[in-house]
Amino acid sequence: MRKLDLNGWEIYQLDATRFALDGGAMFGVVPRVLWGRKIKPDERNRIPMATHPLLIKTDDSLVLIDTGMGTGWDEKFRDIYAVEERDLFEGTDFGYEDVDVVIATHLHFDHMAGAVDSEGKLLFENADIYVNSFEMADALFPHARSRASYVAERIHPLRDRVVLVEGTREILPGITMIQTGGHTRGHSVVLVEKGDRAVLFLADLVPTVHHVHYPYIMAYDLYPVETLQKKYEIYQEAVKYGWILAFEHDREGRMGTLYIESGRPVLQEI
């Protein structure tokens, strides 16, 4: 877990569940001979990953962006994804009951299954949960390609508690959900601004630092050309305003700023 001061707001990059996914699926059309130089797969071609939800303590509220994978998975699931369960709030003084707002970038199991326990109980009893309206609809009625990413028993308990968001919306002063599409129809990133500093939580638009280069796009993305377009747009803003980028899926939590060199995006880690 790492902590960042954002002009008086406390930003925690949490260390939640560790897991692994197929390297080929994670890098899409990029061949293994290239992505294998960046990150080494295991004997089952899986690359090491983790979930790093972002916790923001503002002047008035405690806000959580994504909840991670949660706990209570069965043996088959843990084997397929090499799951190592962890306490979401480890290293902090906070717990589920302290969270006022939960923002879901999207509802795939590795991002929001941690909102509900294995018995179907909603864990954030005091929080409003914000979800893009397209994302909620697609999660409740997935198609053959997306079904494996949405775990019904971890989504259905949210139905009566969510606040649906259309497009881009400021959730609290300084905290804005930005619909990007690409990975899913309703996928969003979240911009956290305080004074002259800002952190952009990239979610699955750019899941790891190894995906910063434009064509490094997951095969999991339902609309990959849309992902590509949004990377160009987001990067222009990030470079112009010096946003800190927070990545969700590297094995260890990573952040950095971006600059463009000879037309290629380059990450300067902090």
C-alpha cells in the first residue's frame, strides 16, 4: 500500500487480491516475443497481476474507486486465476463501514466483486455506489463473450443500491467519472483533482504500466479501436496538465506522469 498527499487529500493505492491472467489475452494483437520482454509468464502462460483500488480521504468523505476481487472464492476459481486473497484495507485505519462513496469503473469480477461477500451480502452498508448505466445493464444481461467476466452472485446484490451515471459526471467536488468505453461499453476512468494536482485512475483503459504504448490493448476489450482512440485523448490531457496516472493491475502498485517522445508515450514513475 502506498500513500500520496494531494494538496491535503490522502490518496491510498491499496494492495488487494493478487492473481494472474493469460498473457496473450492481456496483450491482444501484440505477439509474445514482444510482451514477453516486459513481463515473464508462468508455465501456464499467465502473467502476475494484482488489484489496486484507490481510496481517497477528502475533507468530508471517504471515497473508494473499485473494490478489488474480494474473498471467498472456491478452489477451482483460485486455481484458474492463481488467486491470493488479501484484506482490502490492510495497512490503513479504515474499514468497509467508513466508506461513504464507492465508484465502479466497471463491474468485472476483478474490479467490483469485492463489494459483496461470498454469501451475497453487500459489504459497504453506508456507501452510495456509482455505476455507469450501460455497465449496469450489460453486467445484468451479459452476452456470450462477456459472461465470464461478470459474476452474477456478486452483481445482483448491488441492483437496489447503485446510483446510475450517464456519460461523464462529477460525483463529488473534484472527483469525476469519465466514460471511456473500449474495455466495456460503460467503462470509466476516474479523475481526482485538488487544487493544482490531479490523479487519474486508469482502470482497464491502461491496466498496467506495460500497456502504456498505444497498440498494447487487451484482447478482453470489447471495443479495442475505441480504447485506442481514448488513449490518445486521455494522454493529451495527462501530458498537458501533468496528471499523475494510477495503474490498477501491476503486481505492485505503480504511479507516474507521462510525456511524449518521438510520438510515443513514455511513463516517468514516481
